[in-house]
Amino acid sequence: MERANVPPADNSGIDGGALARLDQLLLSRYLQPGRIAGCVTLVARRGEIVHFAALGMMDRELGKPMAEDAIFRIYSMSKPITSVAMMQLYERGLFQLSDPVSRFISQWRDLQVLAGGDYPDYVTRPPDRPMTMRDLLSHQSGLTYGFMGGPVETGYFER
């Protein structure tokens, strides 16, 4: 599990030790325990690459090391892309993390939360507080995905 290429971070304003710790974290928590076979990381600042590493294996069975130009299938990218877009709007001051979502989606003003029961006999109540933009960005909104199971999802599919 060797590092492929790490340009010096000398004048980047980024601590080279922190970048080395990134590699160590990936190695100790993910690669060595076998949680992932390999990874490629790239950190850029002001348009300049300050860290680039290929760690682990592209193919464990064949013992093929990870390549810098490896191609990965990346699934479920709508959340990070949407989150980046939201943070760009946040940087422009167009919303605050504490803003209720209903400020932007008026239909969500009178949401209810599940208090008990099963479909179709749900028991709901008003939430303790409105859902905020922070809740959406941190995936703590209470919304479900459609594959996690539970009484709310049953209602989604029965309608």
C-alpha cells in the first residue's frame, strides 16, 4: 500500500503533516482492515495540486496496485452535488443554516412527524421545531429514502 505521487505542499499554505495524516487515516481505518481495497485522493488549493496519492489495490485478487488514473464507479452523487450547490448559495448569504425549510418550500410549513402506528393508521404530531436547512444538509431532516424500511416508507409505496 504505497503512496503513488505526493507533490510538496511547501508554499500551498496547507500543512504537509496534515496531508500525511490523511494517508495514515485511510491506511489504518479503511485499507488495512479491508473495508476498501484502494483509493485515490487529491487535494488542490488555489488551482494547484498539493497532495495526490494512490493507495491500496485496484484489484485485490490480482494484486494490482491502485493507479493514479484509476476509474471508479461513483453512485448516489446527487446529495454531495446538491450540498455543494447549497453551500455556494449559503456563501452568497441567500440563506442561513438556521432558516426553516418552509421559508423556501411553503408546502412544508405544517409538517407532521410520526408518533406511532402503522400504515394506514399513523399517529402524527407537530415537530418540536421546524425542519431547518442545517437538518437537510446534515441528513437529519427525518426524511426517508425509500429503501430503509419502516412504517413511513410502507405508506410511500401503498399510496
